[in-house]
Amino acid sequence: MTMKKNSASKSLLLFVSLLAIASFVLAVPSGPTITYISNSTSPSSGIGSERSSDEGGTITILTLNTTQQNYGWKAYVGNVSGKLSLDDVNNWTIYDWSTSITTGEVYVSRNQTVDWFSVNCTNYTEKLAEDTFFSNNQQAEDSINVTFASTIHKPFIVAGRPIQNSSCYSTATYVNDTAQILNETTSMFQELLLSDDDGNMAYTTIMEIDQTGYDNKTHDFQLIVAETQASQIPTLYYFYVELGS
């Protein structure tokens, strides 16, 4: 009888232990395989505008209006594919599920080791620190601070942690070459700032599957990230994807 009780106790302990592990192991964003498609910039960059018809001895009054490429930012646009998989520590798969992707997020960070379980909204100090890293004037119109000045976005979940609606610094990239009016539910390609407890920041965009993007073509995601103008070496960013949250 004692042996049976001990055996039953061990089984119960094992079950409780497995249940405890299952309760604390949550899905985290994963590093995707990146396939390069194309890269482009404005064709008018660096091209002068002619005016040679003014006669000698005249004073010409001009109003000059220009659109200049902003080299303090860069953008990433594209589509997402993938599947859900049950793997071990060596990436051996026991089963996987091909799935139609309907929801999720794309994250881009300067850091390769984001602590996803401590991620929350970037605070004001962390936002200014990111501007400082890029030697930005924190009050300039194109600073990270001012670009992400709003707090309007949808709710979502990252690594099991709920991010409440309109709680993080946010913006939204353009649709059909036009700025959007920020709205929790109707704005497309919303982008917001998240950081872990160590201050590692991640630009975060909520995926919009096969929706019209900035160029009137369909995309799953689009987002902007800061770039340095103080160096000719581009800033290295790491990409993460979380499906179905």
C-alpha cells in the first residue's frame, strides 16, 4: 500500500510540475527568415531645378518648396508567411500546422536579445534615450520623440502580455500616399514603441493582411525605423514576428 501511495504521489508531483511548466512557457516572437525583394529611394534626390530665363538687371522674388529625402529614417514593407510548429530544443519538429495568417505583429529592434516577457510600452525616458543614440534633436519634427508623440492604437498581445489599446507611443504609416487620421479601430499599419526592462526598444507594427499600403499595393506590414546620419555605416536591425496575437 505504501509503494502504491508513493507511486501515486510521484505521478501527481510530475503532473503538477508539467502543469506548472506549461503555465509559464509562453510563445515569444521568433526571428524570421528574411528574403530580400528590392530597395529604392526617391529619384529626385540631389537633382537641381533650372531657372535661366530671368534677364540681367532684374530682381526675381521666389518661393521655394521642396521635398527632401529624410536620411534619418528608413522603412520596411512586405508580406509574412509561416506556420505554427511544435519543436524541441534542437528544432526537431514533432508536428506543425500550416495556417492562414490573419493576425500578428512584426517587431524591429537594434537588439538581438529582447526580453519579450518583460516587454511593455516604451516610456518617455526610453524614447528620448533612443533619440540620443542617433544624435537627434529630441524636439525636431522628425525625431523619434515627435514622430511617435500620439498614443492611439489597437490592443494586442506580445508573448502573452496584453498591451492595452492606446497605451503606447504610436503613429501610423501612410495608405495610398496619404497620411492617416489616427483611430484605434480604423487606422491601418499602426506602429508603436515597446521596450523591455533593460530599455531595449522595438518598433512594433500590427499586421494588416493583404491590405492597401503606402503605394496602393497590398502588404501585410509596413513600418519606419530611425537611422543615423552621423555615420556612413547603416544601423543594424533585427526582425521578429509573432503570429496570431
